[in-house]
Amino acid sequence: MQVPIVLFWFRRDLRLSDNAGLYHALTSGFPVLPVFIFDQDILDQFPAGTDRRVEFIHNTLKAMFGVLQALGSSLEVKHGKPLEMLGMLTAQYDVKAVYANHDYEPEAIRRDEQVARFLESKGIAFHTYKDQVVFEKHEVVKDDGTPYRVFGAYRKRWMKKLSDFYLSSYPTEKYQHNFFQTSPIPIIRLEEIGFTQSGEPTFPPTELPKTIIRTYELTRDLPSLAGTSRLGLHLRFGTVSVRALTRQALQLNAVWLGELIWREFFMMILFHFPHVSGRPYNLEYEHMAWLNQEDQFERWCNGTTGYPIVDAGMRELNATGFMHNRVRMIVASFMVKHLLIDYRWGEAYFAGKLLDYDMAANNGNWQWCAGTGCDAAPYFRVFNPETQAKKFDKHQEYIRKWVPELGTPAYPAPMVDHAFARDRALRTYKAALNKARGISSGSE
């Protein structure tokens, strides 16, 4: 006779401590079998070979497997379509419920709706909880219940609502004896899912670098310094608790806390305005006359634009999977405003390269740079790459690291004149808005 159990389905919460859904599973009264599914539909979008994000997940799973094994339990790691894999697991075990944490991306919401219907048809409950944010969905809204569209007002309400209640940890350690006792279940090897170890340097640590955070506002815009937390990767995959980070940020630095709030603001925007996943937040910009010249896009991708700060950023991204935050804004603005390339091209390129890729933040920041997002004065902002370089990389330490041929005949001339590009961008954006508003007024 099988022992009745519940499953805890890891997704964007790859940790055993302070995990909301895991806590509720462990206190359900049934033994808990942890599960992770390498989603075939997602992995099929990646080129074969090495992908450091997949490698990071695999390394994290191996570490959790070791802890669970020491507790007499194990971890079921599957590769396939989530619905099919959960079907296999519910046939293999006597599953009473499946626990997980909320996911807010449109495809993930559709996936979870499918899963809920399937489990319900089998008489199995599906319980999900808030874990990857402090505030979600409808928790920070205007008095009339509508979502905020401006960050400043959202942040003010977010801070007003904050209390110890929302930052309390879930004491999962107390209930680790409730993991399902079983012999070790072999973990899928990377090669079995089409990937290999990169052999590259280790990933950033999960600890908050307190000395950096204390002076964050002084160093965060200087790409030559290690002046940012580098925790984006861990926030993306939930290897750190956002509640713990928020508690520390409240003590250390309000500016860095603001970055955590920006993250939740963009998640809120994606949840309430899911059309942003493929269309401009401000639909008036659907009429933009993008040039979309593929040869220019390729030069941008390769870091051969002739603008050193732009090229340094793109080369850093291509080589490491990371790009400094200030430089991300500069290279994004250059692609959209100077080259008039659809922001979605750059958004997709970043999605394929960034170790800390997060759909909400990536989309929100690209639309901010493109002027198509929720911003009070959108399209007038056109960064001058040369001015930005002088301000934030005065001695060219960052630039020289990634563009060693600067100043030699091997380095190309700027591919477009800044003044010309700025004027062209402003005219193009204005024309798009006039066209959209003309169509709107003509239809009323």
C-alpha cells in the first residue's frame, strides 16, 4: 500500500529555507516529495550546448539534493512538458495535493491554469502561494482598486503598506522531518537534457554584499567598479529570499531598496497589463516606423558600433551573460533611438544572453528606454553615448577592458552621428504619435 504524499513543485524558488509554498506543504500533514521539472518547451528555445542559466539551475538542484539526501529524502527531477510530468508523478505516487508558489508571467499563468484543471479532474488539490515578491497582484493598488501606472506613486503606497507581517520568514527548517523518506532518486544529468558544463567561473554568491550596498548610490552607476549586488540571478531563480533581502535593505540603503521595489513594479505591470509581453505598454507606439536594418542590428549585437561605451557593454554581455545596469540603459537607448530598431529585437537578444533574465524587468526596462512604457516624458529621452561615457567611465577603465583596440585603425568609426540620430528619432516618434491620435480621433 502506497503512503499518501503531497508534491512540492519548485519553479522560481530554488531554496529549502524561507519558502512559502514549501512551508505550507511541510505543514500539510502529509510527507512532502520535492519536484523540479526542466520544461521542455522552454529548453527547446535555447541553442544546444552550454547555457549558464540551465547550468546554474542544475548546480542548485544538486546542492538541494545533497541536503535532502542527508534528511533521508530526495528530489524528483524531470524533463518534459509539466502537465505530462505531473501526470506521471501522480500515477506513480498516491498524491493528495500539489504545492507551488505563484508565477506571474502570462505563459506561466496559462500553464498553471492547465495544471489546476488536470489535477482537479483527478481529485488532487493545487495550492499556490506568494513567495518571489513582497507584494503581488492586487496588494498595492490605488484607492479605487486600479493598478498604478507611475513608479513614484506605486513606491509610496508600497512603502506605506509595508510591515513586519509581510517580511516574516517561513520557518521551513522546523518541519524538515516531514520530507518524504525515500532512497536517493538519481538527478538527470545536463547531457540528458541537451546541455553541457561550461567550465566557466562560478556564479555570484547569494550573500548580500553589505559594504557595497551601504555606498550603493555612490557606486552603482560606475561600470568599472564592483558597485552593484549582482543578486539578479538569485532573485530570478529564487535562490535567495526577497523577504530577507528587503529586511536588510531597510537597514542598509533606501536606494537599493528602491531597486527591489522597481522589480515588483514591473511584475505588477506585467500582471495587470499582460499585453506588454508582445506589444507596447502605450499602444499608441504600435505605429512606430522602425527601420529595423539587420546589418545595423548585427553590429549592435557584436559590439562594433563605433561608440565605445555601447560596444563595451555588448561585449561584456556576450562574454559573461552580465551587463552593468547603467550600461544596459545606454546600449538599449542607442539601439532604439539611434538605430530606430524595434525594442523587441533588443529585448529578445537580452533574453537569450542575460544570466539574470527576468521577463518583467527585461520588458519593463526595454520599454522604459524605448519610451513606449509607463513613463511621464517618454520619447524625449535620448542618451548621448559619448556624454554617458565621460560621466560614468571618465578614465575609460571599463571601456578599455572590453574594447582594447580603441584608438587603433581596427576600431570602427561611429556608425551614425548622434545629432542626426537624435533628430531622426524625435521626428519618427512624433509622427507615430500623431498618426495614432489621428486614427483615434477619427474613429470616435
